[in-house]
Amino acid sequence: MYAFVGKLLVVLLLVRSCWSDCYMHNPRGSNNRLNEKSANRRNANRVFDSQNNNRGGYNVGDPDKAANTGDRTQYNMKYFQSGVSGGSELEVEWTNQHGCGGNEDNDPHKLNCNMVLQFMCQDHDSSHTPTSNKAFPLEYLRNGANTQTQDFTPRNNNNKKESQNQAYNRRRNNVKQDRVIHESWMNYDRCYHRERNRGLFTADQNLRNGRYGYSSAIYTRQNPQGNRRGYECPEERDYYPYWHPTEWTDLAVLTDNITHCETHFKPNSQNTVLKYQCYEDFDNTNDLRHYSRWNNQAQCVANNGQWLYNRTVLEVLSSGSSQACSGRNDSKNVFWGRVFEADPPVCYVAAPELECRAADWSRVNHLGNGRDGQPLKYIWRLPYFPSGNTKRCVLRIRYNISTDDYDPMNTTSEHNRNIGQGRRSPVQQNPNINIGSKTNQALRLAINTAQFGRTFQDRSHVVQLVPRAALQKSDAQTISIKNLNVRGKRGNIVQTFPSVEYDFVPTRMEIDESDYVHIQWTGSNTHNNGNPAGDGQAGDAGEGTGGTDRHNMVEISSADVNYPLPYENANMFKDASIYWASFGKDKTAGLTSQDLAVAMASAGLFECYENCNKEAKTASTPLNNLLNNAPASFEGAVLKFQGNSMRNIIYHYICSRNNNFTNRSQKGKIVVGMASIMNKVIGINGGMVRIMNSNSSVMIPPGAFSSPLDIQLEEWPQTDCQQLLENMGSSIFGQGETVSNCLVVNPQDNLAQSGMAMEITMDLSKNDAASNIRVYQTTTSSASAWTEVTVVNAEQNMVTFESQGGGLFVAKEDPDLVLIGSVVAACIVVVIILIGTVVYFKRFPGKISRIRHNVGHSYTYVKRSLQSKV
């Protein structure tokens, strides 16, 4: 077990574990900030080791116009959990400085990388109100009221057999009510005592021994001095998958090498594999002690310990009976069993399987968007908790990078520097390299072996996951909810960096008629971005009161205008039905579209136009035109937008305060329909328009357009495309099976100049049909007239063809080609048989005489037999 951990699993994060930063923008990443008015965070060791720049991160949200004074007066973003069958999607966005994505085969990058996403949750206690003095439980997830790090007192050296009461007193005296908690105190105490994994590659770093005479898990290659950040265990932070139980639940791994998904990440995820650690008894009792020195089963058992597992679960439902547990019909992931091996069995909800996929591409030395100009993101389907309890949760993202300067899969402690054995590490601290000059002139390389590879991290502030019962609707468990939020903080692009300016998340939301949208945002009243500003610029350029984040949502006619539409001319909120709202609860007649528009425009200061307690019509205090008297956060509403079976409907909106042309843009759009759409202006130099998460694209060569054109690319699923055509009185042309979605290129007329053509690529839904593909083109205005276009290339899962103009395109598998292919194949088989026969008889000429004799004899016998019968 020890060798396996040290020399196989551990290496996995080193492969993916060079200086770089990682910042989460939605949900708002803290980067160890709380509510500082300075550009720099106050305490980089507050709760976790980010290894990021001091300027990054966002303050915790405020519910109103005043700065919060602690957890009870902070705003937690509130997302509805997934239901029994209906999902709830949250777009997680981040930037990473040193790039990721690509692959070695056809898109190599400059480094190895992966992104690891995890979360932790616990029950929310609604009794902790702003006026409550009730104490928090010691391990209650919280953001804290100040930026100090929680205390930690180690066990006394002379007290080798600590009692249970002595350990509890250390914990009680260390954990402070007004400071942040993510990992528990016991998590760090366990890490402090447990011996580090000595099978790890530490290069030439000198890892210290601790106060107990051995080197524990608080010492790693990246943390050789054993510095503490909150109650995070440094060894667990630096390596994934970890070999002992952790308090986190795995969510996703996004990697540059997807072969590792099935060989390493999924098989070793704590969500599906039991993780073990050593437990010994407290002094003079049979109660298990939470910590032990021993990190492997053999040494644990040899020292009278117990090697026990901890199961990672989503939640524990009850300790009732196995019959009651198995009889539940609200989740297929409910099981009866032990969560901790030494405890009685309980009814628990299993953790979801780790999702593992290829990482999106991003460029090196650039804290920005990906290859398509879109933010780096992961769509998190929020968990469903059958208990029906509101959960307090924290989301964690780690960014791991390394190089190929040593073999990451086969480099272990056996390659560490050892002067006594004359062994050098494959990488060394700031080495001088002789380049072969006659004067033996050396060049010095900038290599810090504590950062070669390296792990970066960011975490969200505490958020709440709210059960669907709060929606108070009979179909609440089945509807699909997508979250629409706001990212960024006050300041211009230089002042906010490496955070970002304001924008909606997502800036472009694609939904269909069955989806519901939860619009919600949060902001801080202390984003002053003052001194100390570190290596950046202080200041909080923007509109309204300094240091304050404010947002609203008003409709505009199109993305390239900056004046909102008056309510009389707007359609966005008129076309929306209100499924649930956080406001206007006292309005007996129900909320109208006008009430909704007023609430969204005023950021919730007004809850209706008229006939409610906070109405706009008769308000004694008007709304400040820069939203200065509006709340910083708004829980918003869940809406359903009207669609159209014939076309997509697009709603554009803006934040009236923050949208400042030439300085910053805070605009968004909601596309209602089944088609995925992408727009791009292409000029005389050509370019590409590509659908996100798809191979479908249009490539325009240089010189094809004589002037800039706005090219729009739509991709419709097969069933919806067929319905679209039927609504237009047409159907897909020709015989054979349709093997692609429908691709629509607008404008739908001749676009390219004479002699030029656009190259269009679309996905195939039938992988084995590539050799039998024909592509047909029509227009949505005259869908009865179809023409065949020239196929340039057909591969296993995509087809590329040429066209001078736009239109609607679809690929079909030609049945005649299939038949011809079958006949040709049969003919080839016959020809092979004939050739083989000729060759055989030429080699053995006597065989043909024997066959002729036998055939003649058989013919004579059959002839006589027939004659006798007649």
C-alpha cells in the first residue's frame, strides 16, 4: 500500500501539478479576500494556499447599502438545487495564466495541465439571523467577520498519550467564531500528526522534520517550511487524487490528456473508491483518536492502530432502518451502509461519479478567454439533496501544471537529490547550464524546484443551495433551471486586474422554451481598491458611490445600442412568465410584467409598480439614477421566456449604471430556441465562425468578401430541424437517412465573390456513414428547392463541403451509394476468389484433370439415373 501510494498515485498530480495564477469569477472567488477596501488582500494565509497574486479575488456580498459586519449580515448567493429529475445549471468561470488544453497529437501546448473542481456542503441553520446571538458550531462553514487565520495549537511534545478531553480543549480554544472555516480543525490536526508520503518526488528541496521528530504531511515540495493556511492540509492540497479521506467531494477533472480519465482519475476518485487512514485509541479509553502518525496499513496495524475507511457521500439521511432507506423513491443514489467503518450503518446518498473531460484551450501568459473568445467555464449541474435541507457550500478549483523536463509518470523519491549516494535531481534550483562555448560561459536558468510543477487554487465564498420545495410549485422537482448572474468588481480594467470588470454570466444564454432562468446577483460595498495596491494600480473608476457594486437589468433593442427601451416598447419581461420571485410577496393580486420590469430596473429597491409595500408609483424616496440607494445584492426571480417554433427569439439587456461605452460593457442576451447560434463580423481578410462545443463552422478565405459581413451560424438538432421545415411546408430533400443536424448560415444568399467559396464543416451523427455522404442546401424562405453541394472531405464524425452562399444545409446517407458499395464489395470478393483459383491450378495442374474426371463421371451417373427415372 505504501509503495503503491508513493510511487504511482502520487505522481498523478505532479504530471499536472512554472509560475501561474488561477482566479474564479463565477461564483465569486475570494482568493482569501473577505471585505478589504484595499486592492491587495490583507491575509494570504486566511483559509487556503492560493499561490496567486495578492490583488486577485472579490469581496463577500452585502445584502443592502451597508457593509456587512459578519456572517449573519453577509449575502450568500442562493442557487436552487437540482430536482428529482430537473437539473439546475451553474456556469463556473475562471482564468488561468499559464494556459491549458490542447493535446500532443495535433494541438500540443507548452505544458501539462489539469483543472480539479471539488465542493463541500453541510446543512444550513436558518436560525443564525442578523439579530441572533446563537453561537456557530465549531465546524460550521462560514466566511468570518475578520481576515485573521484560525488558531492552531499542536499537542504538547511531552504529552504523547493525549486524552480525549485534552484534544477537545485544544480544538475549542483554537476555533474562533468570527473567523473563516472551510476545512475542520481536526482535518489539520490529523495532517499535522500524520507522516508525509516519503515516496514523493521532492527534487532538491529539503523538507524539515516536525516537532515530533519526523516529517509530517504539512511538509511538501511546494511547502517545505510547513507553513499553515487555515486548516488546509498541504499534502492533500498539492496532490490529486489524494490517498487518504478528505472533506471535499469530487466534481470534475479537466485535463490535457483524456487517457488519464479512465486509467487514473476516475478509478482513484474518492467519490467511488473507499479511502483509508489510521486510527488509534485515546489514552485510557476505547474511543478512537482522530489522528495517527502512520500513513499505511502495515505500520498502522503494527502499532496497534486500526486501518479504517471513510466513504465520501453527498449527505446522510437518517440512521433509521435498511427497509425504510431502500423504500425511498426520491433518489436512485440512496443506499444503506457505513460511512465511517467504525460507525453503525446509516441511510446515505452516494456522491456522484467524477466527471472527467478534455480541458478547454487557453493561451500561455494570458489571464483571459479561451480560443473562441469565450470564458473558460464548466457547467455544474448542482446536486439534488433528497433530505430537502438547504445546504451551505464552498466550491474549490485547483490548477495544476508541469513540464516535460522530467518524466512525470516515472519520477519518484528515488530521483530526489542525495549527496551521500551521489544522486542529482533531474531538475535543480537555478542551475547554470554550459552551452558549449570555448570560454565555458554558462547560462543561468530561472528554476524554482518548489514550483516545478505547481498547484494554484481559488475558492468561492459560502453559497447556499436551496431545495426546490421553496419554489412552492407542484412541478418544481422536474423543471430545468439555468442561472444568470453577474461577475466582476468596481474599477477599470487595470484597477481590477487580475480580477475582471462587470459582466453578465453567461453573457450569452441559450435556452429552449422548457427552460427556466434564475436571475440573481451580488455585490460589495467595500470594493474601493485602495492602497496598498501591490504591483498594480489603486482606484475604483466607475459610476455612483465609490467602492460600491450595483447592477440592474433593462432591455435594449440590439447588442450594438446603449439606450434602454421604454417599457411600452420592450418585450423581454412582457414575454416572461414569473415562476417564482424573491420580491412582491405582499402583493395579493400577483406580480405583473410591469412589476417585474420595475424590480429588475431598480435592483429590487422597488418590488412592484403599484399595490405593494415597496411600490415605485408612490415611493417617498425615488430611485437614485445611479442606483446608489439600491441594494448591492438581489435574489431575483425564476422566469420562463416565450419561444417560437419557427425561429429563435433573442432578448438583449444592459446594466444602465455600469455600461460605459469605450470603458466597459455590461450587456447580455438570452436566446430562446433549440438552435445554437454564433455571430461574427468577417472582413476582406477572412475568418472563421464556429459553434461552441461543436465541430460545426464556416471558414471564409481571404478575399472572399469585398466588405465586412455579419455572418450568423445556427445549428438545429435533427428533430427540431424537421419540425422547422414542416412548419415551412417542406421536408428534408431526397431518400436516405439524415445523419447530421441542420446548419443555417445567414445571410442566405451568395456571399463569396466569383471563383471563391466558403468551407463549411458540420458534425455527423452516424460515425460509419462518412463514405456515403451527400450534402444538400436550401433556404428557409424556399425550403422546397434543394441543391446538392460539393463535399470536400468526409471523416468518421464530420463532413466538410463548399458553398458560395448561405442557407440551410443537411447531410444524408445516400442509399444508392450504400447499395453500390455493397455490390462493389461483393464483386471484389468474387474477383479475389477467381484470381486465387487460377493461381492455385497453375501451381497444381494435376488437380484440374482430376476435377474434370470427377465431374464427368458424376455427370454420366446423373444422366443415366434420370433416364431410368423417366
